Amino acid sequence: MNEKPKLIKKFYEFLNQTPPKRVNLLYGGAGSAKSHSIAQHFIRKFYQERNKRFLVIRKTLPALRITAYKLVIDLIREYGLPKNLNKTEMLLSYKNNEMLFKGLDDPEKIKSYESNYIWVEEMTDINLDDFRQLLLRLRRKTDGTNQFFGSFNPISELHWIKIKLFQGYSNTAILHSTYQDNPFLDPEYVKEIEDLKNQDDNYYRIYALGEWGILKNLIYSNYEIIDYKNYPNYEEADEVIYGMDFGYNNPSAIIEIIIKDKIYYERELLYETRLTNQDLIAKAKELIPDKSKELYADSSEPDRIKEFQNEGFNIYPSDKGKGSVKDGIDYVKRQKIKISNDSPNLIKEKQSYKYKEDKDGNVIDDPVKFADHLMDAERYAIKTHANVAKPQIWVI
């Protein structure tokens, strides 16, 4: 190996418990390294065991491609391990082992694939029937115990996982974790998580403490999630614009918005940490085919915007100032929006973006500042674009 994996003892001991459990649930708050630890566990077993089949799942294949699939492949590359990867089939092989990456939007392929190990990332996205069907695929006969692993944030205490699996489901092990279990987290991100205590008790309970909760007072309901195959192309568009939120320890985020027939079609293009501005510019050149299209970015970063201008991007600072967030949200709420389902972080942010509540439960007309990078980028693009006198922007 080029680099020794950084393991977290709590996860290592749970994932390697004796005797092993058939169903293993890893839930908790943001930044606890649930997914990272399962990916490491799968990689270790993939290279140490023989004649095994691994199945890695998300609700949709496009979402899987930019999350768990990318995580596993990046770690294998980081560790310098040999691999035979069929990118078209998303099938990883080593000696007589296979690791297949599939979405539940391709059920026929999954039905024919008997597995020794299954991992479902963002397990709260699947339903009870999906879970039962996956357990039926967990029947390949080789040495050892066939195992299911699920990782998720406990968004709603009404979810079937809590109701069905947390009530004594047979042969099941459950691990709770929080950001405090992860010694490798950046201090800035730790501070952001801990600051939730000052913004919203429910958000703090879910994302910091990793406890079951219910997200109330959500900001947006004016959107529909569509199959990525129905996302319009540039030739069909009335306009194409982009929004960008700068980050480093937090993700840098880019959203594409195609305006067609008075509807905003949105797709996540980038959601990645540890990018310098030159890294971000290089990514943007790959992701934005026509630099003449309007790109709207955080106006509090004028130097970074200037660098994009120097590279030929038609970039504008976002509208800022007193009341700009509220006005921007109000404007976005009045539009008809369709989100491509190959945008997992965009969908997750949209579904959890909420107003703050004080300790007495009173709603404050201000959003919680956490995991909102694509929400900011969306608002920068839609509202600022409207304010520069574009007659093609409609209010429904």
C-alpha cells in the first residue's frame, strides 16, 4: 500500500465484531465517518478474502456514481492497491472477487446478483420493500456470514428504519456515532457542527448528536425530482445559467440551471472539499462548456471572482446586503423547479433546508446555516440573474 489507512477504532471494532451479525446499521450525525469506515471495511475484505461478491447500492445509480462509488475508487487509488475496473458496468474485480455498484433504479440487474456483502449508502432513501428484496439477494453460499450494511443520518423518527429495525429486528447490530468519534475532522467543520446548538435545537439533535428527529418548517416545497434522462439539453434551453458557492474545508458547489418553458431545471455539477481557487477554476472549465454563460458567485469573495474573470468566465457577484437572503429565498420559492435525480447533495440540501427555531419552538425567518452550499449557489443564480434585467425570468 502507498498509504496506511486511517482507521477509527469505534468503527473497526463494530465492523469486525465476533460473531458477525447479518444486518449492521450505522447511523448518527454529520462528519462521523460512517461511509468512509464502511468503504475501508469493504476494501479490506475485498483484498483479503476470496470468492466473494460485494454489492454497493444507492437509490439511484447517478447518485451512487458521485458518492459511494467515487469514495471506494478514490480510496483504492490513494492506498495504491491493484484493481481491474470496468467503468461502464461499474464493476470492480480482483482475483476471484467482484464489487458491483448499482442503483435501485436498475432492479433487474440486482435481482440476478447474489451477494456475500451488501452496503446501502443513505439507507433512509430506500423503502422497506427495497430492504427486504436486498436481503433476498444476500444468499451467496461461501465461507463466512453474509452481511448487510446500511449507513444514514436519522432524519425522521417516523422512518420505517426506526420503527421496524430498531425494535429488535433479528440478528441485527446497531452503531451510533457523532462527529466526536472522528479525530480526523477539520476543526473548522467541527466548529460549524457545534454552532448548530446556537441556531436550531432539532438540527443540532440530528446532525451534531446524531439522534432521531423530525425536520419541521422546511423552506422549499416548490420542486419536483425528475429522472436525469428527462433533463433538457442546451439546445432545448431558453437560457442556461450557473451558481457557485466558494469553499475549502466546506464544499465548493456549482449548480447548473436550464430555463425552459418557464421552468427551472437544476443539476448539481460539483460538491467537493479541499479545492483551491485554481483547482476550482480547473473543475469549472471541465463542467461549464460555454464560459460566456452567466455564472453567479458569492460576492463576499471578490478576489476569487476576479481570478475567474481573468480566466474568461462571465462571472457576476451575487446580490448581497440586508435582507438579500430572505428576498432571494422568497423569489426562489415562487418559481417552478425540477431537479435531476443525479444530484444527491442538491436533493439532500433541498429536502432539509429549514428555518431556524428558537428554544421555545418559535420560527425565525432565517435559514439554518449548515449544509446549504448548493442552496446558496441556487439563490445566487436565480435571484441575481433576475435582478440584472433578464426578461426571460418568469414568476409563476
